Amino acid sequence: MIDKALVFSSTTYRKQCIGLTPPKGIWCHITGTDLVRHQDGTFYILEDNMRCPSGISYVIENRQITKRTFPQLFGSLKVASVSDYPSRLIDMLQYIVSDKTSTPTIALLSPGVYNSAYFEHSFLARQMGIELVEGRDLLIKDDFLFMQTTKGLKKVDILYRRIDDDFMDPRAFRNDSLLGIPGIFDLYKKGHIALANAPGTGIADDKAIYAYVPQIIKYYLGEEAIIPNVPTYICSDPKQMNYVLGHMDELVVKAVDESGGYGMLMGTSASKAEIGDFKLRIQENPRKYIAQPTLNLSRVPTIIDDHFEGRHVDYRPYIIYGKDIYVLPGGLTRVALTKDSLVVNSSQGGGSKDTWVVADQEPQC
């Protein structure tokens, strides 16, 4: 099983969450897990996203654009709908506090307009018919959370948060945060506000912890993982680190606590200087890095200028966990628009495509 030192040393481990029991016992309400397919046809789990998984707005918008562009195709094919995701999401949020109120007030907590995912925050709030708020719009009064409106204060029962634990409450986490609400973590512990996803879920996003997920599944469920992980070398293990240092030109090296394609080395295309730099980084801080073999990701036809070319892709389905578990019949296909690149992240110039799941019933798109 996992060495407890690996857990306690994670930058996403939050000791403040020890002993917490989230509403309904659910920690992770929304999951975005990245899948890839290797050239041999095998699907792998590339990584998990359980703090604030993003990208669902592109799924819905891509579908709307595709329907307008190819209406005849959607009229003849049984493509499963993705448009009900916002209603599924709000149903889940209402379920979290259903034992306390039948008419909860829900708000989406955003870091603000300068966040790269702000479009999605505003899009989802609008689609769900809930308020989009920032920390400065909220205050605590009489041990409950309120948002400031043009009609006065309004009590908030649940926050769909799109802000990391670190910045959520300067009293509990980073004391220099100007984005959160001082004291909200205490309200959460008292059960006076619900949060989705629950604080503390970031530990599952640590890429070193990810390597142990198949063992966790086996231990708790007595089952084998249906989709395997990409084989992963943990650099905090001296033997595995030595292997990584000797095979850097064959591997993908990743920082365990970064996302968006940052903190990563593609060994097969890196220069000697870049490899040398990463060797020093690993030796100075082995816990911060893992390495994986370079997979030859599947490609899809992509319009480049005036013609089609193949581009590498990965796929992110979205799962909602409330009263039931709902897997969206579709997802975000991310495309590496640079030729031969394996980095699909939008922050690195990647794009996205509409993804169709053929349904058994008539098309609802």
C-alpha cells in the first residue's frame, strides 16, 4: 500500500481535513479523468482531476457548434446528449443538502475574471441558473454564509467551488489569499455550508499517489482496475529514481503537483541541456517528480490550414457523484495542434473536438 510518508509529504495534503466527514459522505462530486489510447489499442488512465476539473463548457459548446454545422448528421445518427450536464450537476448539488433544505441556495465560487477558466465559471452558472460569486461577494454572519445582493443579504447553502483549497480560506490555509472567505472552513466543519468538491480531494491529484490507485481499488473493493494506469516510476524511491535518471531520453517526466502541461519534460524530444536540467531537479527534490514511458497517443484527423492532418489526442469524461453516479455520454477530446506534439493542454496551444457516443435510443444531442 501507500507509504504514509508519501501522503504526508504531498503538497496537496491538507492536515486541516483530518476527521472531516463531508455531507452524504461524498468527497469528490465531480471528476474529470484523462484517458489515452496507445498505438497498440490499449486505453490507459493518464491522470486524475478531482479538485476543480475544468473543460465541460467546451464539451457543451463544441456540441452546439457541431449540431449547427452538420444538422443532417445529427438527424440520422443516434448521438447521445451532453446538453443535460448542467441539470445533472445542479441535481447533485441539491442532493448534497437535501436533508437540511428542499430549496437550497446554490452559488458558484470563482477566483474572478483573471482566472483562465472564468468563461466556464460564468457559462455553468448561467446554464444552472445560479449566482456566480467571488470571495468579496460573500460574508459570514451568525455562523452562516451570505452573499450580498441588490436586495440585501441572501443565505447560501452550498458552494460549487472553482477555487483551490489553498485560496479558499486565509484563516485555515494560505493566510495571504485575497480570493477566499475568512472563516468558511470553520462553517464547513460545523455543517453550516456544503462544498463541492470537498476540501482535501487534491491529494488524489498528486501524480505519485495516482500510481497507487489500482492497489487502492484492489484493497477497498477487491477488484482489479478495469482501465490500467500508465506505468509510473516514483522518483522518491531511490531504485526507481536511478532508472529514471538513466533513461531520461525515453521517458516523460512530470512534476507531481503541476497541471496544464507545466513542469514536464518530453525526453524523446528534449535537448541534452533540458535533460541535464531535469536530472538536477529530480536529484534535488525526488518527491516532486514521477516518470512514465512515452506513449504513442492515438491521432484524429484535424483541419490544418486548408487540409487534414493527424494530431494526437486524449479524452476527458466527466463523472458526477450524488445520489447516483452519472457518467456523461461524451467528453472533452483535447487535441495537440502542433505537429507530432504529445502535449494536448489548452494552456500549451491545444484545441478540442466534439466527441460522439452512439446511443441506443433516438438522438437527443
